[in-house]
Amino acid sequence: MLTISDVKILLEATEMQAQVEGKAIPDNPVYNKTKDYVNTFARFPDQEVAHQARSDVPEENFQFYEQVQLVNLCPMEAEEAKALIPSIKMEDEQLQSFLDNLTLTRKNQQV
């Protein structure tokens, strides 16, 4: 599964590759709406920061779906995360530690 940030990065790379190769950039309603959506909701627009965000909520501790949703939603509190993603069964203190790391990554990114 891809996060919204991953999709944004992929679309940008696709457009850059198309420009380098002299190909047309897709211009249809679905592509344009997708691009608008990811530009609006991507929490981590830089590839390095997006990778760091994923590692802040490691697969060893979360199901893959949970990991992607935590990066997409960036909840601030453990209670909020569990309300949004009911499959998370981790203790609140441990979950809060992961969420704090994710929040710190988000705050420290250069926009």
C-alpha cells in the first residue's frame, strides 16, 4: 500500500520523467483530481521525510494497513489513533511514543 505522500512523490517523478523524455504529461480529469488530492493531503512531500515517517511506525509493531493509515492521518494522541484505526491493539503509552516520533518528523521537515 502507498501513503498519500508516496503517491505524490510518484506522480512528481512520472511528470519529471515525461519531461526528460519529451513525452506528454497526462491531462485527464482523473489524473488531475488525483494530483490535486495528493497535493492537498500529503503530509510528507519529500521522499526522505516520507521514508522517515514510515520508519517512525515500523512494520514490526503495526500491520501494514495500520502503518499506512498512521502516516496518512498523523493522529496526535493514542486514543485518536485507536478511534480512527480500531485494529490497533497496542498499549497507549507505547503507541503514543510512535505517534510522538511521527509528529516530530512532521514538524522538523522543511517545507
